[in-house]
Amino acid sequence: MPGIEARFGDEHIAMSVFRFDSEMLVTPHLAKLVGYDSPMMHLRRHQDDGLFDRFRYHASELWSNSRDVWAEEPNQRTESTSSG
């Protein structure tokens, strides 16, 4: 679907983040639980440097060090990382 972006990173982030303008869904993945068993927080931006801005900064840092999910085929990714 146009306008949807997804990225994959090699850093251990232990959370899922879905951002929609001034709202965000954040799921911190808790130890020994799968994603759907972890709590989800619905954050709305109400002030500067609040919880929303802190998660936005963290997610943007991870985003900038990741790669487009659809840029390569999975087999190409595996081959390029194992040959290095």
C-alpha cells in the first residue's frame, strides 16, 4: 500500500512501534513473553519532550540504522550477511 513504510534492524530493540502523526502504539516485548502477550501503550503527543517525543526520538534513531523490509529478497539478505 502506498505511504506505508517498514524497516528491519539488526539491533535488539525489544519493542514494536507504530506511529501515526501525533499518536503512537508501542509494545515493549517483555522477557519470556511473545509480542501479543506484552502490553501495548497508546501514546498521544500533548507536550514537548514528553513520553511521545522520547519514544519518537528512540524509534527514529533505530529507523535510521535499519533497512527497508522490501528492498531485498530474504535469501539475498541471508547470503550477503553470511558471506561477510
